[in-house]
Amino acid sequence: MKKHLMNIGLLVVIALPLFFLTPFTRELWLPDEPRYAEIAMEMADAGNWIIPRFHGELYTEKPPLYFWLLAGSAELFGNWRPFALIFPAALSALGVIIVIYAFAAFLFDRKVGLLSALMLMTSVLFLGVGQFVRMDMFLLLCFSVSLLSFYRLHVRTTSYDVVYALLFFVAAALATLTKGPIGVGLPGLIILIFLFWTRNFSVLRKIRLFWGNLVYLAIVLAWFVPAIRQEGWDYAYLIIIKQNLGRVYGSFSHARPWYFYLHTLPWITLPWFPFLVSAMIHAWRTPTTSCEHDASRFLWIWWGTTFVFFSLVSGKLEIYLLPLLPPTAILTAHFWLSLSTPSNTLGKLSQRLTLPAYILAGSFLIASIVFILQGESATYWGGILLLEAIGGLLIYAAVKSSPRLLFAIVWSITPLILLYGAITVVPVLNRQLSLQPVIQDLKRMNHGEESLALWEFYYPIQYYIPFRVPVLRTHEEKLAFFSSPTPVYCLTRDKYLDPIRQELKRPIYVLDTYRLEHKSFLLVSQFPGEKN
């Protein structure tokens, strides 16, 4: 136990600067972060903790648990600044790292657990999502706890079985309250396939299905019943059917072809992807008589089920593959250590590690060449030099046949890129993906509460403005707003300028233009003039 605590302490010390420093350097970025912040703010302001709302309208895309966490974090820190809102995701990432350490240590040993956690925290997608205002990292934490609890019950019978069974159902319920039925559906599918593959269903007795389901339903229905009472069964249809089945077939959002993840998988699992293929082959070839066979098979099923499931779903985003990363890290760590015997740890590097090292080095060198050919050398010269240095060091480690040197270099890739990004990329994204430039202009104009409105501008401006900004929807609302004898200001898309003028039949003047997410927005008024 003492060694486990020491390893966890080491992981926490390493993870803290990786996940908790960058949030101090940036704003909330469009489109999701300020929107989720505004939903949580509207919940807190209205005191309605049952139904999320955005711009005062029903928000049916997600259940409310994550917004409760955002509001709780804001209350804890006494403000709604970016760090307070990113804190739940960063803390969830820390939780996942600890859970995956425990999971891998239970499946194999402490060394695999430590290496798995180190690999996980430096995976590009994991490190990125752990610093965004999104619910996916907390969802992954619930996934991981559910699957760890199940496998613990599957392998061993102890006096703590009831605790693991309770953890399984509580985590599944919290996942459901975070992102809907997927929170219980995906772990359930992984477990079901594993049980049929192993033909060992004895764990179902230890998991206490009857009482466990009662616990699950009690937690979920504690929110769902008041929600139906408040908004009716139409709300249930929207949040359960449309937002879940509607994304599976003919998705109304983020529709992508089935092969979308085939070309996104390599970069989201960097820098460990080149080693993953060898790791999965190694896991597949584990002898059936080995005590590690069931563990490798479970990780294989976790990985494969997740990848196939999200590939078949019509709506696709790279971030949906986040549940792939824990089995990726554990399989890769186990493979890496299996090649490091006492005789070769300080000696020769296995060819099964050398070839992926050369592939990874070549990828970084090719990326630097692409930047140069695209004429970006003047803008990103520091990043190009970093890519070339990493590629050169990887080749050096492969030539020197040093496993420790190779691991140190590969592990350092993501923190180095993170540091470079915090210095050079974050300021650029703050300008391109933040509403702060718009808000600063509005504050300089010293407008009153009645002088600002939104026309087809469904961006989360309420997060920045201390009073409610109305959205003009009906012709009467628009006409009344622009009939004011004093200047009023409206934010809208550039493509709506001519329709606004035609509908109002009066001059409308453009005071400023903004570029957000590759779209043009205008600040317009019924009076000409410059911003104050």
C-alpha cells in the first residue's frame, strides 16, 4: 500500500502543472466553453437546478449534472473565471489518472500501472480535454470507475464486493446524468461482449443486479421525474430519443462517414500511436493459459467496442474517442515493459520498439517539412525547430538502443508541445475563439441594459454581460428595438444585414466587424457614428 501511495503521489505532482497551469493563461473558447458556462450561470441565477436553459430557452442536449459541477466550482472559487470553470475537467483528469493507475496495477503490476498513467496523461487528446470546459473528462472518470469495479468483481471475491457493486451502479448513474444513456450503454456493451466471450457469467451474482439497478434508478429518477413534471414528456423525447438515437442514424449534428476515425485515430493518440499496433498484437497473442489473458482480452474488448461503436454512430467528433485512451495506455505500457527485461533495460532496444520510434521520428520531421513548404516558417519557426529536435532525438534514442532514453523523449513530447502552445498558440486562439474583443468594445461604448440586443446571434454573450441581453425573434420585437430615439446596438451575422434593412425598411449602419470561428459578425446600429 505504501508503494501505491508513493506512486500516486508522484503522478499527482507530475499532473498538477500539466493540467492546472494553462487555464490561467487563456479565455473560454467558442463554441462550447462559454455556452456551457452560460448555461450553468443561468441555472444558478434562476435557482432552477432541474432544467438547463440557454438564452432563456430549453437546453435539451445534455442532462444537468455537469452544469451543477460548473456552478459548484464557481461557488468554490467565488467567481466564474476560466480557471474556476476548467477546474472540474482538470480534477476529473487527475481522477482518471489515479483510477487507471489502480486499474493497470490490479490487471498486471505497479510498474504497468505507473507507466500506463504516465502515458495516459501525455496523450494529446487526454491532455487537451482535461483543460476544456466540457463534460467528457468527467464522463470518462465515471466510465473508468464502472469498468474497474466490474472487473474487480469478475476476478476476485472479497468482503468488499458490495462496495465495488455500489461503485459500479453509482458511477453508471452519474455518467447517465452527465451525458444521457451513453453513460451506461457503452460500459454495459463492453461488459456484455466480454461476458459472452469468456462465457463466465458468475460475476452477475456478485454485482447484485436487482439492488444495483434500484440504486441506479433512484439516482437517475431523482432528477428525471421532476424534469418531466416541469417540462412534460416532450422534454423526455428530446433529451433521450432525439439527442441520442438522433445522433446514431442520420445525425443532425457532426455527421461524418464511417471511416472518419481511421484517419483521426493516429493524431489523437499521439505520441503513443506508433507503439499501439505492436501492443495490441502483443496482447492478442497472450497465451490462454496466462493469468494475464483475461486482462488483455478485456482491454482489447474495451478498445474495439468503443472504436466500432463510435464509427457506426453517424455523429462523430474526435473527442468522442476519449474512452479509447485508457486501454490504449495500459496495453502500450504492458507491451513496453514486457520488452524490458533486466538484461535489456540498460542494453539493446527491441526491434518492436525501434521501428515505431523511427515512424514517430519520421512523422515529426515530415510535419516540420510540411510547415516549411506551406510558407509558415516565419510564423511558426519555433514550432518547426521543436518538431525537428524531437525527431532527431527519437532517431538518436533508437540508434543508441536505450529504452529509458526513448521513453523519456516520447513522454516529454506532449509537455513540450503544451509549453510551446501556451506561449505561442494560446494568445492566437484567445483572439480567434474568444468573445472578449466584442465584449471590450461593448463595454467601451457604455451602453445601458436597454441598448443592446442579439439578432440571430446565438453565441453565449450572457457569460460576459452582467445583465440579460434579449434575442430579437419576432418582427414586432425587432421593429420596437430599432425605433428607439437613442442609439441601440445589435450583434448579428454579416449575411443578415440586407434582410435586416429590408425587414425594418430603414437605414442600418455597420459600426464594426468581428471574425469568430471563420464567420463574420457585425455590430450594427440605427444611427451612424464611431464607437465611443
